[in-house]
Amino acid sequence: MKASDVRAKTEDQLKDDLSALKKEQFNLRFQKATGQLENTARVREVRRDIAQIQTIMREKRTSINA
């Protein structure tokens, strides 16, 4: 996921993406615990995407208030 793509989205779209990524993160953790996880790199990708979305949402909130 590119930062420019994330910045182009609205607040509602970012919230939707964030909730979808958190669900995926939960499912990946569950798969890892049960030994069914094949693509272990996806856990890291999802975690980074969540952090990126949260950072950009925070940037948008502070730019509105400033």
C-alpha cells in the first residue's frame, strides 16, 4: 500500500480499510496459533499497513485543527 494512495482516501474510507486490516490481522494471528499460516510475511505487511493508515489519519486530524 502506497502512502500517496492512502492520503488520497477520505476519513471514512480509511476507517473502513483500518477495520478490514484489523480483521485480517486477527485472522492471521489465529492461523499462526493453529499452525495454518503459510505466508508469514503477510503478518508484517498488515501490521505496517495499519500503522500507516493510523499515522495518516492522525496527520489529517492535526492539519484540520491547526
